[in-house]
Amino acid sequence: MDKIRVVGGRPLSGCVRISGAKNAALPAMAASLLTPDRIELENVPYVRDILTTRNLLREMGADVEVLENGTAVLQSYQIHSREARYELVKTMRASILVLGPLLGRFKKARVSLPGGCAIGARPVNLHLMGLEKMGATCNIVHGYVEASVKRLRGAHIQMETVTVTGTENMMMAATLAEGETILENAACEPEVSDLADMLRSMGARIEGDGGRTIRIQGVEKLHGCRHRIIPDRIEAGTFAIAAAITRGDVEIESCNPKHLTSVLEQLNGTGVKIDAGKDRFRVRCDGPIVSKNVTTFPYPEFPTDMQAQYMALMTQGDGDSIITETIFENRFMHALEMIRMGADITVEGRKAVVKGNGPLSGARVLASDLRASASLVLAALVARGETWIDRVYHLDRGYHRIEEKLARLGADIERIR
């Protein structure tokens, strides 16, 4: 099993190029099930979750090629299986995204309840509630969602809470439903709008994405398209904090700073200097890091996927900060590993109190989930001595060769295979 070895103490400098967004590419790959035609995707990150989805679609009968240069070609012409097996999807919650496309096009699906990071409950009840309002029959049997329908019908769906994958699943299903579907309290993340752009390129009729109400007029069939995946805002934010925590100077390119407004504003409030352009921004930090509270909320507020990285930064702050997690109830497991490195962190329910100004020291630590593993890398960059990070397969789920990108910026980091 691979490990990451880091020796801290080096400020980062230079330029880093951001990969495509995993959380946009995954629903785009699932959307290829909606048509028998050829789908071409660009800027696809070559990460573990993408390869898992490739294998899943192949097992269903799709022709799928994913290349390390960022291109992917998919064609779901001869789909002979409507099942997503547990053995294939146990490591990835986004597997539930095939449910809507399978129901929309084939009227039947059997999908394992998803796995992924151990950061709290992520129930699929909102997905099933929406699909049932569209006429589907959904049951959970032996750990699988078994769903069927004669023909999906448009419906007015009010979601109790904001769910990104739920919004995407229902939006994909609704493209082939009869009549109009209205999604209220929809997620407005950039990844949702990216999927809507792709679906429109396939012939779907969608309005309102980027807001809380999305309207979809069903069509008889969809066709192939070519679509470019948006940049990964979470990877960009992770490198921004890497620059800040090491007191470095890094240009982050091939990204969309507008997708990171809340993160960049938060960093600016901690004394980090941000110079943003159209598709890049520069991060500099040559003074003290100001401790500043933060609370996670759905987009466009501060994202839960940046909470762990921000905690690493706050260990270097000039005072106390309070981090409040409102999205997931179990997303502070990285705090225990940071404490092993010397951090002063107290977790009280959904709040973590971080006392800054304490030097970190290298240690052997364990990654518990995708973003936790990134936060441990960030902490290791500033820790004294050597840090070994185990279970980095979590890291590989969402970051493409992060250790190589950091090394090019001057970090003393390597992967031990």
C-alpha cells in the first residue's frame, strides 16, 4: 500500500496547473447512459473515482476509454446490465448517479447503496423520494436500491435539504421524463451547472441551474456531444492553502476563481494575499496568519470539502479559531491525526476549536477520507521533521499526482510504493 513521505519547512513557489473537477466528471460519465451515441469528454482528471466509474460502465456493457491526458470517450450502445454491483462501487458514493440515467432510459435499475468516505450519513432517501414522485417504484433490498418504472413523468419536487448528487440524479432522470419537472431547493454548485451544460449539448431542455429552482422539460431522446469538464475548485483551494501555510508564493492556473469566491474571501481575511484573474490567481503569504472562524454551508458559501484543509491552516494562526461543520456530522476525524502532530484542537460535536501558534512535528498519521488526507499533507508541509501518511488511496480518489505537483513547487515530498 502506498504512503506519502513529507519533510516540512519549505515555502512553496512557482506555478501549478489545476486538473478537471472529479465531482463534475463523475455525473458527466453517468450521463453517457442516457444515449446510445458517442460522448467525448475533455479535462477529465485521471483519479481513482474516475477509473472506478469507467469499470462500472464497462461492466454494464458501455465502451469507455479514459486517457491520462484528460480525454474520455464513452458510448452506451449495448447496455446489457442495469446493475451497479457493491464490489465495484463500495469505495465511491457517486455510484448512485447511475440510478437516474438507468431509470430514464431503460426504466429499470439495481444499484448498490454507495460507499465512499467515512464522514457521516449520506442517505439516498432524497434521490428515491424524487424518483418516486416521478412515478418510479423504489425499494431497498439486501443493500441495493431496486427501482423500476413504466415511464417517468414530470413532477414538482421540493427537496428537504440541499443535495448535489440528488439534484444531479433527478435532473438526469427528468431529461427523458414525460412533461415538466421542477426541482425546488436544488443544489447550485458549479458542478450541477456543468452537468446541465452537458445535458443541453445532448438535447435536453433545462433552465434555472445555478439557482435554487431548476426546470426540466422532458424530451424523447438525447444525442451525443463533446463537453469540457470545469476545473476542480477544491484542488485549487487546496493548493491555495498549501501556498499560505508554507508562507509561499504560488500562481494557480487553469481554474475559475469565481467558483472559489467564499474560499478566497476567507483566506483574504486571514492575512493571505490573493490576486485573482479570469482563469488563475496568485497566493502569497509573508506575514502572520490571522485566526478566523468559519462555518461550512452549501454553495456559494464555504464548502465542506475545504474544511479539513482550512483546519490545517488554522493550526498556524495567531490565536484561536472555531470551525463549525454543518453538512456532515462526522467530518473531524483528521483532527485526531493533527493532534498527533502537535496541534491543539478540541472537538465538541459539530464544532472544532483550534488554538494556533503551536509548532507541528512530523509523525506517522492515517488518512480517513479524501479531504482529510489532503489536510494531513498540508500540515506535513509545515511540520518540523518527517511525516508519513498512510492510506493515501483516499488521496488518489480525488487528486491527480498531488505529490508531483507539490514537489515541482519545492516541497520535499515523495510517494513510497
